[in-house]
Amino acid sequence: MATGEALVGLGANLGDAPATLQAALDALAALPGCRVRACSALYRSAPVDADGPDFYNAVAWLDGVPPPEALLAALHAIEHQHGRARPYLNAPRTLDLDLLLHGPLQRSSPALWLPHPRLHLRAFVLRPLLELRPALCVPGLGALADHLPAVAAQRIERLPADGAIGLRV
């Protein structure tokens, strides 16, 4: 990945999740200088290490992004605009935006960890991410496609883009 681009995971399992994910994608596109290069299909998945309704998930590929700390702050602001609450770890949510990768950067701090520390452990991240970047290799993880067998038991369904379901860039 080039500097100035990022991959962001989008998820929600409360309210009209597909509509919220579309609004979040629109908000990402409206960030100054930012462009949504592509977005994966929409997926429905079972919660992992959590309770609650199924999640809707996607991954967005962004160009022209600000530095990682500023992008993370923007993601949190978008979540807040959509009523994101954090009452406990892995609580159901109206919107979850995860900074998965920011170019080739590697960071480890209390506020920001790049690459995202669990991206290779979640089918709801790996499947849409590999849809966008099938040959993606990540520092410390290698080829992401090699991690698919480890998440094969996690229930996930790619939803058809039939006009009623699916995100528009």
C-alpha cells in the first residue's frame, strides 16, 4: 500500500445498519482531500466475541487520507455522529469504523495500532478486504489470503448488490 491511502472497516448491527454504513461511506468521501477509491460488497456476519444481532460489514479503500491519528479522530467523530456508544467491550453498535491499514505504516500505541491487531482473525474483515485487494500482504502477517482457513468457521454471507442492498461509492 502506498502512503496516503488507507483501508477502513465499516460495521453496524443496530438500527438500519445498511443505511448507516452508506451514510458513513458518504462521510468518509466528504473528508477534506479524501476519495473513496473502492468499497467492497456488503456482508452479513455473526458477532464475534459478542452478543446481539448480525452485523453488516464492508471495507472501504481510501486515497488522500490524513495522517493516521487525524484519520482515526475523523472515524471516531463519524461514529459519534451516528450515535455510537461504548457501554462495554464488544457491545452492539450503530456504527463501528476501524482503521485497518494506513499505507505501510506500523504503529503500536495505546490509541492506535497499525495494522489493526485483529484484522487477520475476523472473517468479516478478511473477506471484504481481500475482495478489494486479493494479493494484499501486511507487515507482520504476510499474505492475508493465507489467513482465510483460520476464520472459515465464522458465519459470513456476501450480500448481492441488487440495488436495494449494497453500498454506492
